[in-house]
Amino acid sequence: MSRLLIIDDDPDVRYSLERLFSGDGWEMAFAASGEEGIDAAVKRAPDAVLLDVRLGAGMDGLEVLRGLRREHPHLPVVMMTAHGTTQTAIEAMREGAFDYLVKPFDAERMREVIASALRASRAMRGKVSYPPLSRKEEHDESIVGKTRAMQEVYKRIGQVSGSDAPVMITGETGTGKELVARAIVQHGVRAKKPFLAINCAAIPEGLIESELFGHERGAFTGAVERRIGKFEQCRGGTIFLDEIGDMPLATQAKLLRVLQEGELTRIGGRETVRAEVRILAATHADLEKAVAEKRFRQDLYYRLNVVRIHLPPLRERLEDLPLLVEDFLARRAREEGRPLKTVSREAFKRLAAHAWPGNVRELQNVIERATVACPTEIISAGDLQFGAPRRSSRCASLAIISAGDLQFGAPSAADGSSRAEAGSALDAALNALFLEASRDPKLKLIAFAERALVTRALARCGGNQARAARLLGMTRATLRKRIERYGIQRSVQVI
Ligand SMILES: Nc1ncnc2c1ncn2[C@@H]1O[C@H](COP(=O)(O)OP(=O)(O)OP(=O)(O)O)[C@@H](O)[C@H]1O
Ligand SMILES: [Mg+2]
């Protein structure tokens, strides 16, 4: 069960959050002051923290955040703020806060942010080991493989862990690129510093620059607040840019500046910000081809490609198949507390004959499905089902981008039972909107809200217009008109 720690001096807030999360299977812990919260973070080892910016007497939210970051660098902390303290919450992002939420809370958005914080903490918590480590060492995941190509990978991980050089990790889908990135970080000098993974392919083109570099208030229509980008948020740590081949050219130019000069400016800002971040990048695409076709900057390619780690496809290292199968079976047995299963000779032959387009991820899925399907301890050929592998990292990154700085969200009211809850969330959202309008008399409320809805729906649907139109209840033609009207793809947007 995942543990959530709530630090807030207001008993009403603690009570309503307890009610909100109690049905979601969380184990909750509460603290009424910063000092108590810091203590509880040690004693209760939470997976995520919700922290109020203003805490009455004693330590304030920012101080608590700094303390938590120092002692638990991979523990995601989400700040809670009232309208008067939003600036502090935004600044807290520079201190490494995971995100912030503005009161009155939107239940759906709060769940979304917490779920995404939890995924982020899980991604770094599991210790990844690889053969050069002693077998006795505690680990949750290992990079498995003994072939020459894999030995080369281990050697490279060892070499680059100790340095700060950028690393390019290449290989087909499911070959373990993310696993290698995590191993590099965990065995390196920045192991105790923040780590953020960003999937460039999952963020709509118009949003990525703001997501990475941040923006100033008023940088474009809809930029109602300053936004701190991931590079600032991850100061001192490591950023993993997954699917870097999908990064738009304009963003590539900014990234190059970070690599060359170690600095950046937020969109619409003049202030230069130091970017003390190590960059790891990964792609399954052919970057050389992208360079030749001018879709990827050559200078950036050379900068990133100083050290390259290439992961071989599974079909080229079938000698590792027995080891991998054994590892996945052992992991299942451990997780479920059941006896270890084995694979029959026939089943193994079928595994060895498969082409594995989804590589190790596909193998892992096949083995997991087979252990569920097979009632005995020996998995036979008939228990094996080959199918399309699922990509999990995509959802994680979508969740990261939806953690934007728009303070309201459209509640989902898909079924009657959730309508009441959706109604109250809608109320909260409308209140936030009216508040915004009262602060800015020039704001055209309907257009502002519509634009935000369209932007957010597009982000939710990974930029897929057909799905976004369905979600919004409009035709694709209308959606296209709105995109055009609000310049949504062409300028940088906030969600
Ligand atoms: N050598 C390996 N040993 C053990 N598990 C592995 C290995 N390689 C990959 N895996 C497992 O396979 C799954 C996919 O790995 P990962 O997410 O690192 O792939 P990827 O190369 O980033 O794929 P994509 O390009 O689709 O993002 C993960 O669950 C990972 O733990
Ligand atoms: Mg990946």
C-alpha cells in the first residue's frame, strides 16, 4: 500500500483530504506542523507528501520543503497553496517541489498530481543493479544479460556513472534504455539528487518548451503565472530526455544552450538561470537519419553523442533468454509469495523462435501472462500468448505534463455516480475562474476557459485531435477552428 503524508496545520484540510483519499487505498499519515512533518517523513517513510505553504507557528512550508529535499531527495513533495501564497508555491518548484495545487482543490486534479508523484517516486526507488555489483547487494531490479554486447553496456555504465557528461542511450523499444538511465543515475555522483524523466514524444509540440524551461507571467496569452520548468526544478540532479528524436527544433536550440553554456532563460523572460543539470537522452529512432533530414540539429547531436550506449535487440542476444526468463519468473514468485515456476522445453523453444519486436518488455509481459494463465508449476507452450507489448512510460509522461499551472480542470462526469463529485469539482473550478476574472478585468472569461479546456484536452489525448474532440463533445472541424482561433499549436501553451 502506498503511503501519503499530509502536512497542514488546518484540521479541516486534513479531514477533507483524509476523506478524499481514503477510498483510494492509501495509507495516510498526518502532521500539524513542519517539525512533526519532518519527523513523520523519517518514521513513516511516505511515498509522497502534500505540504501546505503556510503552516502557522514554527517552520514554514518552504523550510520544511528544503529539509525534506535534503534528507529524502527522491520523495515527491506537492505544495498546497491558497491564492495569496501562489508565488511562494511557484518558487518552491525551484527548490525541487514536484508540483503545486491551489485551493480550493479540484479533486480530480489532486488525484492526478498525486498519482503522477507516486509514479515518479517509484521510478527512482527501485534500486537497479547490474552484474559488476556483488550479487548479495539488496536490489529490486537487475539488468540481466551476459552476452558480449551487454558486457559492453555494463562497462559503459561504469565509465559514465562517475562523470557528468551527457549520455545518449539508443536501442529499439523495450530494450532497457530507461533501466540503463536509472542505473547510471543510481551508481553515479548525483544518486542522491533529483531525477526527472520526460518523454518528449508524449508532450504536444507547443507545450514542451514551457515544460522544460518554464515561462514568465504574461509571456503569451494564458500564461497567468510564472512557471518553473523541469530544468530549474531538477537543479543539481539529472534529467532523462526520453524519445529525444521527437523534440521540436526550437526546443533543441534551447537545449543546446543548456549544454554549451549551462544556462537558460524562461520563455518571455530576461533573467538568465544557471542550469546545473546532467542530461541523459534516449531514442529508438535513427538520429543520424534525422540529422540528414534536418529534423535534428547536428550540433546538438554531437554534443549529446559524446558517450553512447547502445542496447542490442533481444533477437540478437537470444543466449540471454534463459537468464531473463529465470529472472522474471523469480520476480513473480517473490512478489506473489508463490513457488517458483519453470518453463517446459517446448515452451522454451517457442520463446527462442519468436522475433521479439517489443524486446525485453514483450518477454516480460509474455512471462507474466503465462504465470497467471498456468495453474501448475511448469509453464507449457500452450500457456504462452504473444501480443502487442504495452508501453507504460508514455502514461507517466502524460501525467507529468498535465501537472501544469492551470488552477482548474474539467471534471469527468462519465457516469451518474460520479456526477455529484464532478459537480462540486466544477463549482471549485468555476470559483477559481471568477476569481481570476476579478483580478484581471481584461480577461475574456469564456474564451479563456474554452482555450484552457481545448489545450488540456489535447494534452490529455497526447495531441490526438480526434480523441480530444470526442472528449470535448465537439466535432473535429470545430476543434480545428478553436485550435486555429487560439493559436494553440503555434504558440507555447500552458495546461
Ligand atoms: N536487460 C534487462 N534485464 C531485465 N529487465 C529488463 C532488461 N531490459 C529491459 N528490461 C525490462 O523491460 C521493460 C522495458 O524496459 P525499458 O522501459 O527500460 O525499455 P526502453 O528501452 O526504455 O523502451 P521504450 O523505447 O519503449 O521506452 C522494463 O520493465 C525493464 O525492467
Ligand atoms: Mg523508455
